[in-house]
Amino acid sequence: MNILSFISLVLLGHVCVAEYVKLTWNITYVDTFRDGIVHRRAKGVNGQVPVPPVYINQGDTLLLTVHNNLDMPTSIHSHGLRHDGATFMDGAAMVTQCGIPPGESFTYEIYGAQAGSYWLHGHRKDDVADGLRAPFIIRDRYSPYEYDEEVLIYLEDWYPTEVPAKMAEILAPGSIGPPAPTFATGLVNGFNGNDSRPIQFVAGKRYRIRVISMSSTMYWRFTTPGHKMEIIEADGITSEPCEVDGFTLAPAQRYSAIVTAHESSDFNFIYNCTMYADFIPFIPGLNPRIYTGLIEYRQDAPIKHMEIVGDDQLVWADDLNMHALNGEPALPMDRQVVLETRAFISTERINFRKLGSLPYTEPLVPSLFTAMSMGEQAMDPRVYGPQAQAYVIPLNQSVEILLKNPQGQPHSQHQHGGWFQIIERGPVDRSELEQPPLPLNFSLADVPFIPVQRYTGVPMSRDTVDVPPFSYVKLRFRGDNPGVHLHHCHLNPTHSGAGLSITFVVAPDVLQKTLRIPDELYEMCARQGIKTEGNAVGNWGLDFTGLPTVPVELVGSSPRVPLPSGAPPNSANSPDSAIPPNSVNSPDSVPIN
């Protein structure tokens, strides 16, 4: 072997060695003027908001030491990561750990097994919507796609008041419906979208543009007029190239796209970031809010304005038209779990929401600790308490989630501990439609025709899926990651904070044999007076003495609505509405509890 070959091998070995990347987050309250409109208090890191993006390489381990200097517990969730063999690092407070109490610290060990675009955010109460969030990029060591440089764009909505005040309004007893909407300002890369810095392009180069939605409620659309985009990743899952004009991002979704710069630097171009919500009134300048930035080839070059075309003439990303690059076929369906988004108004007239039979509320014992301490009874979903809405999944069981949204607003559904395949989308039966919260921008008589769409070839996977109004989706995942994993709407705080969550407990019998929760996490709970064994309230068996009062639903609070006149032919009541194979109404779509 000659010396050059030897040096090359040494250098290659050095490049491929995984590293421990140490980072300290001192979480405090920060006064901020980040939208340029309202001074307000936020939750920041090391004295600043926005929190800077975090980068590691695939195979590295991020050692994130969190010092909590708030006046309430907090925790940090690494959104999109599986945490195989370490479900206690997921960071969901009162699910996989007790919150980090004020004045204390905890170090998360986050292994970067899967390259992709992720984010870190608070997962206790209102943390995420009040600023405790940051992009988290795990760079490929060996990318299947060639590109010259990366561009990161992260999108947020920012409200003029702190979240606890809004939650108090949402969950106030005696109300007859959701409170009036508050309009957010859109932030692009941390600050008001009107102040976006240019993206620098060099003629002929290929760019990977990562776009991350860290919004709490609002949706975004992203386009680059004059440049085609090839999507190569969604939510950390590498896809086959998919050429589009733009993509819509529900809260918590992410995309990577390859954009090839023009061969000439004669012109600069505009990129568009539009923040909107179909479930609050359209008011020009407030909803939608349109932000533009510059794709700059040369500082003194003129802007080439492209012909304005309607959104309906553009090609938008669609999960069911995308294919995972790994070629994994659709999983079989061993079991189906039926979830349904519903309003739940209690007898105290508190506006909750539910995915199962009751709104989700935190147990008094973190669900992971229940799974670890209840022996054989951990396989009984009842021990996790009625408000945890738990589903126990045996090891390697393939589960299909039939998620129905009979409401007039979308839901951005996220699953912890992995990702799911997107199998099908279609209309909810007209007889199941719920009177949507008002005001809406359309009436029930205007409910659009929604075709049944199903994957072809290889299904796309991701960890967050948008469920449009009056629609269902079918998702499949394998229970191959023993742990306790939330499945919840990522519209914070109005949906998840009001109870739109359930819990998947995967292979608790295996957890008891293979997992060791660090002593530090037990001690953290003990110092807060939180039990770490027993059922959801720390008792044994099905003794729930001490369980907080379970809300009782007000009769008629989730009304079905009659079929509107002139309903399109995909209505369940239409004689022409043929039931497609494996549709919502087909015989094999049976709820299994």
C-alpha cells in the first residue's frame, strides 16, 4: 500500500467516526420583539429567541443538556426521531418522563440514526407555541442525491399573547363554543417574514432547500416561481424525486427539495411563503399573510417577475403521489384502530376535543413508568387510565389507523416513536359530519367532492400527516419500537392542549425485559412528588382512587348534520355512491379496540 492510499484510508476513517456533539440549553423567559409588532415575553434558550438551528451528522449523538430556569416544569421532544431502545429520551412530559422541574437540569442523549429534517421543541403545556423550538438537521453521511449547498427555511406563527392566557380562554367553563380567533404574524427564519434575507444562488449549482414548519396552528405554502422543485424528503423519509411547483406544510411537517439554479445570473427571482388557515375568517392582510423573499443571483440584477397563476394550476406535493426511496411495500393490516376527531363539550361547558372516547389529559404517573411496573397487567390498556386513551400494541403487530375527520377544519396528526405509511385518503360519510365551529369560509352545503385516493407502488411514509376537513386517512405502522408513543394533533394549543391525543403502548412486556430507565429520571419524579409505579394514579390493578374527575359530555355537543341539499354524488346517502374496496365503509374496516 502506498502512502497516499494509506492517508486516504485514514482520512476516510476519520470522516466516518461518529461524534458526541455537546450542547447546553439554558431555558429562560426572554423579552422579544421578533415580529416587529408586539413586545412580549417568550421562552428562549441562552437568552435568545429564535433558538438557533442545531446540526449533527448521521450517526452522531447529540448530548443536549437542558437547564430549566422557568417557573414551571419543561421537557424537550426531538420531533420525528424513533429513540429505539431509549423511549425515555422522547421528551413527552408525563408520557415518557416527568417534566424537568424549575431549577434542575437533564441531559438528553439523541442518537442521529436517521438523516433528515427535524426539530426540537418543548413538550410540556404551552412551551412550543411560546418560542421553545428550533430546527434540528441530521445531515446524510452518504446522500443518494447530489447537490452543492443547503438552504434552510423555517416557518413559524407568532401570536401577540402568551399561550397560557389563550388556553384559559379556550378551556373556560361556561362557553358555548371556541373563542374568537387571534391572527398570527408569520416568521421566516425567526423574524417577521417581511424582513426575510435573500437566498444566495450561484448559476448552475444545485441546492437542497429544507423547509420546516414549526407553526403551532397556521398552515404554510411554499413556492419558487421560475424554478422547479424536486422533493427528495418528507419528515426525515427520503423519497423518490417528485417534481412539484410547491408544497403545503401543515404544522410540524418538513420537506427537502432540490432546486437547480439557472445557468445565467442575469435575473433575480422571488420565492413565496404564504401563511393561512381555512378555519378562520379570510381577512385581507391577516389571513392569508403573503411573504416574499429574494432568490439572489447577483446583487444588481433585476427581478424577473413570473406570470401569476392560480393555485389550482400548480402542481402541489401530495403524499399519495410520492414514494419512499427505501422501496418498503405496504404493511399488512393485522389490526385496525379507528380514531375520530370530535368536539367534546363537557357538562361544565368546557370546550375539549377527543380522538377516542374521552379527551386526553395527563396521567398522574407517566405512562412509560406504568408500562414498566405493572407486570402482566401492562398489556391491559385500562391500567393507563381512561383519559390516556391507550392502545396496547404487541411486538411487530402491523396496525392500520383509520383516522376520520368529520369536522370543518384540518388536523395535523403526529406520531411519536417512528413514522407511518400513508395508504389512503377519502371522504367521511355524510351522515357522520359534525357541525363545524363557526365562522367558516364555507357552509356545509359547499362541502367539496372528495375523491378516494390510494397509494400506488410503494407508499410514502412520514411522521406528520394533514387530515383535510370532512376526510379520512388510512395510515399503517409496525409496532417494532417498544415504547410509549403519543399520537396527537399538532395544532397547539387549541387542539392538542384541549385533548386531541391518544397513546400507543408498544410491547410493554418486551420493555420490562429490555429497558432500563435511568435512575436520574426516577429521582426527578420523586423530587416533584410524582409516583413512578402503578397504574395511571399510582395504585395497583384497576383501582383508580384519586383519579381526577373524568369530564362528562354534554348531550348533543357533537351533533351530526343532515345531508345538505344538492350534495355531490360521493355522499354516503347517494344511490350512486359505490363503496370502493377497503374504503371507510367496507366490511374489513372494523374498529378493533
